[in-house]
Amino acid sequence: MLDATSPWRLHFAQNATLILASLLFLPLSTFILFSSYAFTFFFGPDLRRIRKLNQSARGFQQRTILVTGVGMTKGLALARQFYEAGHDVIGADFEPYGVHVCGRYSRSLKKFHRLPKPNAQDGAAYYINSLLQVIKSEKIDIWVSCSGVASALEDGQAKEIVEKRSNCRAIQFDVEYTGKLHEKDTFIQETERCGLPTPETHNVTSRAAVHKVLQSPKKDSLKRRSYIMKSVGMDDSVRGDMTLLPRRSVSDTYNHVSQIPISDSKPWVLQQFVKGKEYLSHALIINSQVKMFVACPSAELLMHYEALPSESGLNQAMLEFTRKFVARSGKVLNGHLSFDFMVEERATDRGAQMAILPIECNPRAHTAVALFRGQAVDVARAYTDILEPSKPVVNGNNNNNNESQARDSDTSIIKANDSILPHYWLGHDLIMLVFWRFLQVLLGQESLRNWMRGCAEFLAYVLFWKDGTYEVWDPLPAWALYHVYWPGHFLACILQGRRWSRVNVGTTKMFGC
């Protein structure tokens, strides 16, 4: 993979090669596009009939729902669910460099609006005003925020203004709570306040503070504890650095820490390294009740989503953590709540037990929401419940949604079907498992056997998994993702001299370096 030290010619070649790959596969993609239209016309599914059936159901009330972030899988997936359930869906998103996002081409949208991206010069004011204009002009009932990591706080600000100046309700936490959960250090503090377990975490603003923690004795542990450093703010250049501290020697440790840009204005956290598997959870919280929940294995750059069985012990443990976290927040919450967990195996008197420890929180929609596919009516009902009156909060707990009542209402929580196909992204795996590994073979850095394994793995994904963007009744967004959006951004990188190390096809995030 390329990084900031790689020559510009390699970055240029990387972008140019990916643009060329898009052009080479354009005929095949276009054939699949029109074949999908033909299949849908002759064999269904008939979405118009399904919508009418859902609209004729007893108690149905059609709503106009705004989904921002439809260029990402999570926003597009929710827009399709609301559309299938019978509601009118308005889509909106940022379109940097004027490159169209794939979601604007979705059949599920009644209309699409381009929003200005918050920037250092104008702040969030222009974005929030534009969003408010869309909400008023389209007579939006519910705004579902599917923001990316870079605009989570701005959406928190927007939520407060939107609900004050219109009748629209927002699926989004307020700015204060979003900020508390968004930052790694304050999230751990909030988790500890709720009386929930956390890994040992230290806020550090100097190299001396780092070494003080590393050298301090641990009274509760016979073994030397390892740590990972994480930037409190968003910094793509260090996101993938999982170096364990302290290193084997004192000099190696000092050398590594000396290269970290740490200061009062750029704080970091030093977090206990938990040896085990990583998982994530995603929940929809409406009036401080968990309405939807899914959990799945995770990774630092997650491109394959496979839901855990809903009745598995791990799934239940993460659901219980989420319910306690919400119940002890002391607020009426409406929004998306996702956690990253490390699962640690511990030896006890009763034998080996698994313990879950939260390491980060994402107070926004997660791509895992796509795993609720096939439950459009239930999903839409869960979101529209926000229009029901909320319950009062007393003494830091919702007196109608305490923890015991939350356990009793477990059957009402929408969970991903155990039969749902796991999700992948064809374009990502084609490049990484087939073409990238073949290039490594040519360079002598990979064996032919490993390349063949990659090809077999790719074929298994194609045959037994589901692409996260493609739907047979709505194929144009997938076509646009690979032949409009990404080529446009790769071209912008060439013209502007921008460097990147990785991309996440599902979230459309490009990691700069």
C-alpha cells in the first residue's frame, strides 16, 4: 500500500490504473445494468405493488423522510427500506468536486438535493441553513442522519436547529452528546460514569506523559500490560497504526513515541491493548428505547459484514451493554448508536469466560444497518415511532424504560434475520483479492498459490454473499458507484495532487496520507 512517503508517480499510477479498470469493466457493468432492468420488468419484484400493499395496511400513515448520506451504503439501504415500506423519500448528500454520489440515482428517491459540505471558512452555518431549507421546502416529517465521521458534530448542531425551527424530528443525537461519544477519551469517561467496564485508558498530551504511563507499575496485573496510542481527533495518516507499547527495548519505545505528533492541541489516548477478537454493534435508539440491533465481527477496515446469530451469547451481551448505556444516559435519546468491542477471554473460578470491553463509539448510523434488508415495514415503523410522544427522564433514568423493562421488551427489538446473506463489495474484492494479489505475484512478493486462493475467495463472495450496493430492482446506484463516483474522485486526486492510502467502498471514505 502507498503512503505519504511514496513517490507521486506511484500515486498517479494508482489513480490512473483504477480509472482504467473502471473503463474496462464498463461494458460488463452496463450489460448487468440493463439485464437487471429486464429481469425486474418481466419477473419482478413489483415494488409499486408492494408499496401499495404496505400503504393499504391498517394504521399506515405515509411520511416524508429525508435521508442524508445516500451516497454511502447505510443511507442508500435505509432509503430503499423506507421506499419499499410505502413512504416518500428525499435524498441528500455532499458531492465534493461536483462528482455525483451513487445514491442520487436510486429509484427509491422522490428527489435528491446536493448539500454544501461544512468547511473551516464557513463552519457549519451554510450547511445547516441549506439542510433546513430542504426540510421546509419538502415538508419533511423525519430527518434520518447518516453522516460520515467528518460531519457527525455538524449534524448534532443541525438537529437542535431543525427541531426548533420546524416540525421535523431528527434521528440524531444533540451536539453535546454526539461530541461526548464521538471523542475516544470522553466516551470512555461516559462509559465509566454509567458503571460499565472499559479498558484502561489515559489521556496524554505530551511524550513525557506517555512514558510515565508505560513505566508505572500495574498493581492488578502480574504481566506487563501493552497499550495502543490513538489520536483523539480524526487523523487518517495514523488510523492504521496498531504498534504495541512499550516496545521490546526502551530505545525502541522512545524512538517510536518521538515520532508521534502529540501536544496540548493534538491530544492522544493511550489505551490498554485487549488481546482478542473485535466486534461491532449497531442500534437504533428511539425515545431511549433500543428499537433495532445487530452485531457482527469487525476489523480496522471492515469490508465484509456477517451478522452474529441473534440469540448468541456475544450478541446478547452487546445488546445488554447497549441497553444499560442508554438507560443510564440520563437523557431522552433519538439516534443511531454503534460500539466497537474487543472480546477478551478471562480465566475465572468457573473456567474461561468471555468479557466484552468497548474501545470506541460511533454516535451515527453504521454500514451494518444494511443487514436489516428484507424487513422494510418493521424498520420503517421503528423510525417513525419517533413521532410518538417521548417518556420523561427522572433521576438520570427513563422511568418507563428502565433496565428491567428493557429486558422484558426484548422480543420487540428488530434484529437482523439469521438467514440474511452477509454483505461484501464486489469492486473492492475484485481489486484487492484478484488484481492486487496478481500484481504482487508479478513483483515476486506473493506466491501464485496465494493468488489462486484470493481468486477462490472472491468467487465465493460473488456466489454466496450479497453486494452491499447492488439491488436487482435498483441497479443504477451500483453502476454509478464504480463508473461515476470513484473514477471522478480518482481523477480529482490526479488533478489536485492528493495522496491516499486506502478507500472504503461502502462508506465512500478515502483515507488521505
